[in-house]
Amino acid sequence: MIEVKEISKFYGSKENRFQVLKSINLKIEEGDFAVILGASGSGKSTMLNVMSGLERPEMGQVIYDGKDITTLSDSQLTRFRKENIGFIFQQYYLLPNMNVVKNVKMGADLAANKDYETIIQAVGLKNKLQKYPSELSGGEQQRVSVARALAKKPKILFLDEPTGALDEETGRQVLDYICRLQQEFGFTIVMVTHNLNIAEMAKTVIKMNSGKISEIHTNETQKTAYEIGW
Ligand SMILES: Nc1ncnc2c1ncn2[C@@H]1O[C@H](COP(=O)(O)OP(=O)(O)OP(=O)(O)O)[C@@H](O)[C@H]1O
Ligand SMILES: [Mg+2]
């Protein structure tokens, strides 16, 4: 379980000091599919970065199974992230001079996992192993980044607008892969999106407004990537 306790985050200094996260409390259960919704600038990405240990909050705690990661040193935090967390961004951030296998293997090497070929197969890229990112479509590139993030078998997968750069068809396809992989591997998903339809795929829907959580609800049924509107 991830527990966020009284998290506050500020940007800027002196008269430009600005509070992005305002004493946020939140719990994410193991195996959940949580979606964070909210207007542009409401603090969604900052929230995701703080929860995943990419950024440090000024106040509060982020507790993973009883362990507070905000007290870790930089090197301990890096190690914690390597061992536990996968992160997928709107832009794929693949290394342009490495082919599919090498890009994915890089994620796997971080955790000394030899099983990266299974995951490439699971995202449907078995016949693109030797291709370079520039030779792939947007959806294929995002699937490589999904494979890279999952190659190290993370316990939690954080995604920040993973379909933001994709058209409808490829967006649905990538979401479908992510859901099926969750069923297979059982990791926890925390996904930021501004697409209200995608929230219907989630179990837990968290709404943010001006640095605060305005609403949390649980969906009784979850739709698939092909059942939602777009
Ligand atoms: N590194 C930074 N330095 C200063 N201000 C920042 C920084 N990162 C974000 N902000 C500000 O914090 C606020 C929240 O930003 P954040 O990126 O978390 O919003 P968001 O909800 O993810 O928005 P979007 O939907 O547009 O991605 C914004 O007003 C933004 O300008
Ligand atoms: Mg954002």
C-alpha cells in the first residue's frame, strides 16, 4: 500500500512562492488501478512525481508498506525507485541509437532481470526487435516504453498521460496492453490523464483541483480500452 500523508509541495521562492500540493492525504491499495484526473495546472504531474520519489515534497510523508521514502538519502531513493517503480511519460524517451531489444534491456538491466524477451513479446513487438525508435509508429514506441518500464518487474507503474501523444486507435491499443499486463503480473497502476473516458477503466478515480483532492470514488465495474468513449 502507498500512503500519502499531509504532502505539501512548493515552487519558487519569496514573493513567487507557490503551493502546488496542499496537505494531500491519499491511500492506494496494492493491485489498484487508480486514475488521477484534474484540470491543467491542478498538480497531477507533481503529485505523481512526489508519490514515485522523482521529486521531494517540502512537507509530509510518502509511505510504501510502512517505509517512509521521504527520509531516504538520494542514493537510497534511486535504489528504491530502481527496485520498485516503473514510470511512463507522455513522450516515450527512448534512446534513438538503440534498437527495441536494447531499449527494453536497459530497463531490465536495472533490476538484473533476464526475462525481458517475454515482456517484448507481451506488448506485441516480437517482430520489431531490431528496429530503431525512428522506424516505429508512436503507439509502437510507447509500447517499447511500457516494456522497458515493466522489464524490471516493478511493483507500481506510474503513468503520466501515456496516451497524450497518440491517436485514438493506438491510444486504445496501448491502454489495452497495459491492462492485460496488469492482470498477468499484478502490479499497481497510478495513471494521470485528462481524458474522462479513461477514468472508466480504473478502479479508483481521484479528482484533483488546485493542489487538493476534491473527490475519490470507486467504479463498481471497470470498462476495457475498447468499451470506453474517446
Ligand atoms: N518545476 C517547476 N517550477 C515551477 N513551477 C512548476 C514546476 N512544475 C510545475 N509547476 C507549476 O505547478 C503547477 C502544477 O503543475 P503540474 O505539472 O503538476 O500540473 P498538471 O496538473 O500535471 O497539469 P497538466 O495537465 O497541464 O500536465 C502549475 O501551475 C505549474 O506551472
Ligand atoms: Mg501534467
